[in-house]
Amino acid sequence: MIPISFSSNLLQNNIQISIAAMEITDFTVIYDNYDLEPIISDVKSDLKSKYTIDNVKEDPIIAKYRKFYWNQLKIDPTKIRPSSEALIRRILKNQRIPKISPFVDAYNWASASSLIPMGAYDKETFNYPIIIRLTRENEKFTPIGKKVKILQPNTLVISDKNERILSQYPYRDAKFSMITKKSRNIVLIACGVPGITKNQLFFALTRTKNLLEFLRNKEVIKFKLNEIEYFTLS
């Protein structure tokens, strides 16, 4: 079982969340020149047939994350969007989604198709257990592609045993634990909020698994997968 726990101060602050997680081990990139285009094309077509820039916020899944931002995180979701919604909006605007690496591309496109925000963390960079908690005063966090910042007290984060922050839940991951071409052992987390079901979280991880297996069948990568696990605080 993946060692994940929720801090008691979450319930004290009326924060009720659930996550699904999956460990990937012995991950290796065999061939750098890979192509997800057939799958990407299907995802784009499906999203564009369902949504526009104006109505995507009305999708029931996206609306639940927006509500959580407003009510629990005190964040304006029109300025800082859930990561899955931000990705979908880029697709609807025909903006380029950069090709990063087989693993990151797989879970990014799985996130877009499932509408569920996910985060991935290199297991060699942090120490178990993973703890979902609220920050104290003056805790520092360096997001991917951003400068170090001081988080406000009571910011919802994912951290490790040593309280190093892996993610600002559920939309921004840390630079130090990001997935690189050297990452071999990975934990992938699908981030839930009130109203998001276990099946919806499992679908996001299963979608990632299917994309990874597609690349494995093309002899682009090799890896081992552990069972998807579910954790809830309610």
C-alpha cells in the first residue's frame, strides 16, 4: 500500500477530499522519437465536440473543482484554473501543447480527457509517507517553471515525511520532484474534491495506464505498474 495520510487539520477546517494513486516502477525510455498523435487527435476532437471556451466551466466535473477553489481554497478559478481545465482551454483555443516526455505527455492527455487534475512525483526525490496537509506560516514552495514563493498559511498541499512540498493541491507541482527523463520510480496522484467519485479518479489513472501501455506496445518505454489505490477523508 502506498503510504499516504491526511492531516487532522483538514477536517478541522472542513476540507473533505479524496485521491487515487498509482506507483510506476522501473520506468525506462527506450526510444525518444514517439508519437501519440492518433490518440491526441481523438482527445481533441472529443473535447471540441462537447465544449466551447464559454461553456466548458459548466461541465459538472469542472464545476466541482471551481467550487472547491472558491469555497475551500479561496482562489479565483478564473485567474488560477484547475490544471485539467487549463489544459482543456488551451486545446479549445488551438494552442500548442508541448511534447515533454512519454510519461508526462501520457498523464497530461489523460487529465484532459478525464477532466481530473493529476500530479506525478519522482520517488527518488522525496521520502514516504506522503501527507496531505495545510501549511504553516512562511513555508516555501518552488513550482515547476516558477520562482520560489512563500505560501499563505493554511494552503492545501501534498508533502513528504520531511514536510517538503510536492504540490499545491490540486494544480501546481514542485520543481524538485518533477518527472524527468531520468525518473525510474514514480507515484501518480489523481486529485479529488467533494462530489468527485472514486470511479472518476480511477478513470483518470486508468486512462494514463492505457496511454503508457500504448507506448510500451510501440517499444517506446518499459515499466511495471502497481494496483490503483483509493484514499479518502470525509
